[in-house]
Amino acid sequence: MARPLSPEKRLALLLAATQAVAEQGVLASTASIARRAEVAEGTLFTYFESKDVLFQELYLHLKQSLADRVMPSYPHAADYRQRMRHVFDQYVVWGLNNADGRVALARLSASGVVRDATREQATEPFLAFSRMMQDAINDGVLLNAPIAFLTSIMERVAETTIEYADKHPQDAERTQQLAFPLLWRAISG
């Protein structure tokens, strides 16, 4: 009978893959990922049957990490602006605290290796936010544009905020305070 897989070893592989993808993009080798995790390359393939499967799982892992930061305290009863502010602020905090995860997620997203089904699965923890955005569009509060487009704008403003705050930590709080009104003006109807 096969030995059960270790959740700790799986997590170590995902963390190693996060670092490798942050540094090398999707060209990171499975050998380098296994080395970082301090396991044999064959062990990596015990947990993830291929590099493609590893990258799909890594994308889901990173999106879940973001959801774990954003969604538990999501203010469901607040107005649209407050809910958008919450998501924006929590995204920025997550990004500042997870530099490798943020870069790896961006590289995976831009690489073309993440399947549509994986992207769709990754949106599930954010359904309340997506519904709020659709309601805000329907009510004329947000621009009548695809949610993916509006979310992209939010992500770009958040990324700019994170990058600037990371380089100027003494101004991080002020930068975040300035960034949200800019975002709101860009996407509100």
C-alpha cells in the first residue's frame, strides 16, 4: 500500500515553486523547484503529475492565499465603495506581505500556461465580490464595462501602489490612502 502524501511536503513544493516562478517565470525547472523544497525531483512528480499540473495547483494556491486575506472580513452589508475599498486595501496588504507570491501570480497569469478552467475555479472564493461588482454596474455606480476589465484596473492600481510602497515604506500608508480614490474615480460611473 502506498504511503499517504504529506500535506507539509506538498506545501513545501508549492512554496518552492512560488519562489522559483517569481524569479524565473514558467521556465523554472522542476529540478530547481525540488531542490528548493529539499526533495528529490521524483518526489515532486509524486505530488504533481506534471509541471503543468504543478502550475495549475500553484495558481490556485496563490489565489486562495489572496482570498484568505480578502474574503473572511469582507463587509457584505457595506456600500459599494466600502466593499471595493476593503478588497483593494486587503489586496495591497497581501501583496506587500507576499512579494514572491504576488510576482509568481502575475507571471503565471501572463504566461498563458494557466487553463481557463483553472482561472474559473480560482474565482470561486471571490464570488461575493464579483456579485457586488455586477450589482454596482447594474445600479450605475461602476462603469458599464466587463467585470474582468474593471478588476484588471483595480489590480494595476494595487500593483502600482504595492511597488511604490515597497520602495518607499515610510510613505506606504499615505500611498495606499491616495491610491484608492484614484481607482474609484477610474471605475465609477
